[in-house]
Amino acid sequence: MAPENRAVSLAVMASMALAFYNATSVTAALPEIGADLGRVALVPWVITVELLAAALAVLAIGPFIDGSGVRRAYRLAIVGFAAASALCAVAPTMEVLVVARLVQGLATGSLIGTAMTCIGLAYDPALRPRAYALVASVWGVMGVSGPAVAAALVSTLGWRSVFAVNLPVAAVAATTAWNRVPAEARARAVPLDRRGLALMGAISAALLLATSSLQWSSVAMMALAALLYGLYVRHSRRRPGPIVHISHITGRQWWPVHVVAIASIAGGTGASVFLPMYLRGGRGTSLSFAAFAVLWPTVGWAAASWVSSKLQERMRAQSVVVIGSFILTGGAAAVTVTVASTAAFPLMFAAFVVLGWGIGTITTSSMSLLQARADAAEMGRVTSAHQFIRSLGWAYGAALAGMVLFWVVQRRAGDVEAVRGLLDDPGSALDTVLSDTLSSAYAWSLGALGVISALTVPAALALFHSYNPDRITRD
């Protein structure tokens, strides 16, 4: 591997490690943050504001990359991330911390979009699957070690060290790749489409509210999202250089990639969001056992990403996506059955490994396929649009899982708050009826997510037929 590619690889790994660490670790520090800064009602915003800002930043960074070059985008993102992390570490009040997390989310999303575009520009198509598998491995490592590192830092140095530890990692990433990531711009620079970005943000928020609860307001939010989408379509057709070209979403060569990715991420990751709550309240396990259980889908995801990269050396990426869709659907069904039947833990965790395997197979091969079809001049915009859609998959999967689970609990037991408080009080004990209700509700939630996962099969088949192999370059 050339020195430039090694530097890009290190930069990508460091950037994604920073992003994944902040996505998985900050939760461990929330109790101490609330105790130290007060304003406990604002504690959830420490998490949610960062996720929202990161998703929008992933979308916004694409046009900037195409117009100003990936090197400039990377420099701004890594410096902004370091500055925001320092501000988080010294925040004197909860309000300042929330604002700092907003800035950190913008930098995190920019890092993700820039890192993925670096892969598309610096690597030949044949090498990209390995690069994506490396990214997935970083995600797997951080998914396990991030919360553990954060817990150790909180217990020894305090919650501020959770943010301060970002600074040396960011410094290594910056010094290694400052002058080595691709520099040239691929398209004429255009002003940021602020109105388009605002509309996309409003659409995303409306859809998130619609999938968060099963009420009549959900119908209103869906209608609002449809109206906003119509406004965005009209806006994008009138403006040169919109934040997202509609053709990059609905085009025949693009929409199957987006659908298979968001369905796999929403259906697959949504299944594990409430797994600790189910194990604690429905199966009576310890909190540490329940928290550690999220490792299993991560293991499957990371391992499958490497296997997927090897498969793509022997077969076309769209064929690998089809294989992954059947694995994911089977894993989702197995997870639902094992939970509904109260199967032994090893069998249930094996089902979650299969589920993660399907996600890893799909996400790695679909991203390779997406960038193989994108011209260099639009690589940043296409990649960022897809990463934005993937980010929505995380949010919508969790929202849908919670909507079904809490709706079932509310209908059968009328005591949602008792379920929500399970992980907060290790000494709490639920009666048998409520415990069975939680188990049943989680099984129904998995069933709904299984339907979402099954949508990857027709999308993968459409993807298979929509791609002309002769148009996928290998140079």
C-alpha cells in the first residue's frame, strides 16, 4: 500500500473511531454529568442533539467536499471536533455542554462524510470493500471498548475526561493526514443550500416524531413530512447545486442502494436497542449482563464486513447484497422466535450474531456498489446523501422499536414508566405479569422490525437487476 493510502487509512480509522466512540461512550457519563451540572431535564439533549447535528452535517459536507476538496473539509472537521471536545470537557453549565455537543455533532458528521469520501477517492474500486471492512472493524472495537473506556474514565478521572480523551486522538489523525488526503476539488464550488438543508432537517424531524409514538399525531407528522418533501422537490428543481439532488435518491441506480441500507440498519440495529431492557426486566438478568449483550450483533456485523470484502473479490457486489438480505431476514426471524419462545441465551445470542452478519454484509457491499457508480465529481455529494440516509436508519429503527414496545406495554399493563425505569434501578423487581408483558412487547417489536428487515430482499433484487455490470469500473 502506498504511503499516501496508509495515511488515508489511518486518518479514516482515527476519524471513525472518534465518531463511534462519541456515539457509544457518552451514555456512561450521563449520571455524573447530571449530578455535577444540574438541569437534569436537559440530560437527554446531550445525546439527541449530537445525533441530529451529525446526521445533518453528513448531508451538508458533501457539496463542500465536491466544491472545496476533501483535504480542506477534513482539516476543518478535525479541528472543529477537537475544539468542540475541549469545550465539552470544560463546560461550566448544562446549557453550555448541550451547545458544545451540538458543535461536536456537526464536526462528527463532517468527519464521517469526509472519511467515507476519502475511501471513494483514494482507493481503487477493488480495494474499497477492504477499506469498508476496516471501518466496520473499528466500529466493532469501539462498540465494545467505548462504553468500557468511558466507564473507567468516569470512575477515575471524572466525566470531563470522557471528552478530553478525544484531543490526543484527534491530534494524531490531524498530523498524520493533514497534507496527505486528496486535495483537489472535483466540481465548481457552490454556496451551501441552507433552505434545502433546513427542509431536509424538518423532513427528518417530522418522520422521527411520526415513528416515535402510535397516535393520531403520527399521521399528521407523516402528512407534514410529505408536504415538506414536495416543497423540497420544488426547491431542488429551481436551485443549482441543491443540498441533495433528487435524482441521487430516486434514480434507478440509487434508490435500491438507499432502501436496502436503511431497511437493514433500521430493522437490524433497532432490534438490539431494547435488548438490555428486555433481558433485565423480562428475563431477570443483571444490568451488566444485559448491557454486555449488545456485543453479539456487533460481532456479527464486524466479522461479516470482512467476509463480504472477500466475497466481492469473487463475485459482484450486488450479488453479495442479495445474499446479505436473505441472511438478515433469516436472522430477524430467528431473533423474534427465540425471544418469543424464551429460548436459552446462547441460542438467542447466536440469532443476534446472524442478524448482525446480515447488516455487515449489506452495508459493506452496498457502499462499495454506490461509490463504484458515482463519478469523482459527485463522490462527496452521493456519499454524504447515502450516509445521511443511513444515519436516519439508526434513529428510525430505535423509534419504531420503542413505539411498538411501549404501545404494547401501555395497552396490556398501563405502566410504561415502570418499564422505562428498569435500567436505572438495579434493585427494582417486576411482578410476573409485567415481566411477561415486557417480554411479549419486545417480541412484537422484533416482529415489526423483522418486517422492515424483510424489505431488504425485494430491494436487493431490484438492486441486482438495476445495475449493468459493464458500467461498473474496476480501474
